[in-house]
Amino acid sequence: MRFVLALFLVVCAAVPSFGDPAGDVPPVAIAIHGGAGTMTRADLSPEKEREIRATLERALLAGHTRLEAGASATDAVEAAIMVLENSPLFNAGYGAVFNSEGGHELDAAIMDGRTRNAGTVAGVRHIRNPILLARRVMTDSPHVMLTGEGAEEFAVSLGFDLVDEDYFSTDFRRQQLEQVQRQQSSVNDLPPPQFRYGTVGAVALDRDGNIAAGTSTGGMTNKRFGRIGDVPIIGAGTYADNATCAVSATGHGEYFIRSVVAHDIAALMRYTDASLQAAVDEVVHEKLVEFGGRGGVIGIDGDGNIAMEHNTPGMYRGAIDTSGNLTTGVFKDD
């Protein structure tokens, strides 16, 4: 009898306990940013700060809820970014900055770390949520990047409804454009730093151990000549590879393009065995600074480690880690 009981206990121990959530359910995690820049406590009222943090939390929860339900990392990234695109507080979608002609040109990108498939759109003017179209470029076309009218023609073929450019306009962004145009004396002058930055992004880890990154932006205030920044350039503003990390960047795009920031972080991890945090620190606080680049990144690796670093006074950011802890930040000392 004792032998039979012992055999029964051994067999039971070998059977997985699918009903036990502790230890059997792979962890999920997500991080987001809403742009880096010169924001300080002196410039941001307590009411505005609370509003920004509340929106960051809503974006985090939108993505994390999807992850908890078993959705993919790309689904979570898309869901989080859509919340930020739909808020006038950030420079993406509704509330995007104006170009020099008083219009809007939006860019977005998404990348799946499992397959390293990616989709990006650049210079679109009538797409309510550019991250949705970038996702469809990845899943429904053989291409990686589509631009301008061609991207919108592709969107219409998929059943997207186009919106008027006025949808993206806010009085706040109009005032910013007028201020920049009063200060600039040449078409080649850059706007002051506070008008160069402002992008939203997300990175996530799903139940299957896959990671993804996505980024969306309205670009630079008063931009001319069809200027495109780093966001839709895979390896510059957006990158994901299960073997290393997923990264979304925000900052002065020209520097991020020339430094190939997102891929450089992944390369440091791959070729030097650097941790995610060490790689991010080296690129953001050393390489970019030496090069003159300002901004920040968020990153996540396959273990759910999260890094959020910036070399500017502030960066809107937040995360829900593998333990379920939710945090948001605005200033450098948060």
C-alpha cells in the first residue's frame, strides 16, 4: 500500500499544475514614453503633470491588459500607442505639431522581435492612428516603409477612413508654430530644443517571450521640405529582436538616425554581452552626448528587464514591470 501511495505522489508531481498561477504563467511587462525634452517642474503646472501621468497610466494599462489576456507584444504596443495618439498632450496623432505650411505630417513604426518583421509609414496627413497603418504595412504588404500619398492609398485599399488634417490641430500646437516662426530667420534654422522633441512609443514582452517596439510622432515643429525623423527608420528610432531587446526612441531625430541608436543598443548587447541597462546607458549618456544628440529611449529584453533613460531634463515615461508594479515619470529625478 505504501508503494502504491508513493508511486501516486511521484506521478502527481510530474503533472503540470495548470490551475496554479504562481510560477506557471510567464511574466509580461510593458514600458512607454511620451517624448523627451526640456520639461521642468517650473514649466509644468501640478494640474498638467497629473493629467500627463494619468494618460500615461491609461496607456500602460491598455497595453498591459492585452498582455495579461495573452495577446502578442505587438498588440500591446499598438494598444498603448493608440491611447497616446488619441491624447492632445503628446506630439503624435491628435495634438501633433504643425509643419511650416500649417499642416501635419505623421510618422509611425512597429517591429516584431520574434520575426524582425517591421512596418513604417512616413509623412501621412490623413491617418487618425498612424501606428495602425504601420502595423498593416508589416502584416498586409511585402514592404517595410510607405510614405505620403502612397501610404494613404494603401490605407484606403484596406478600408481605413481618412480624416481631415484639421483633426490633428490644437490651439496649443498652433501657438507653438507661430512662436517658432517669429524666432526663425532662415528656412534652415532649427526650432529651439523644446520644439524639436516629442514622440510617443512603447515596448512590450508577452506571455510567449516575444518582444516588440513601436513609435509614433508628428515630427518637429515648423519642419520643411518633407523632413522625416528617426521614428520610421528601423534601427534608428525603432527596433526589436528577441535575441537582444526592443527599443523606442525620442529626441532630435537627425542624431538618432546618424547614430542608429536603437540598433546600436541591440548590437552592444549581442556583441559585447552588455546588459540592456548598460547598453542603454552607453548610447544615451555617452555616445549621443559626444555626438551632440539629445533625447532618450525606452527598452525591454526577453527577461522583462526595462530601461528608461534620457539626457534631457525630462522624459514622459512609465512602465509596468514583471511583478505588476506601475510607475510613471516626468522629470529626471522621478
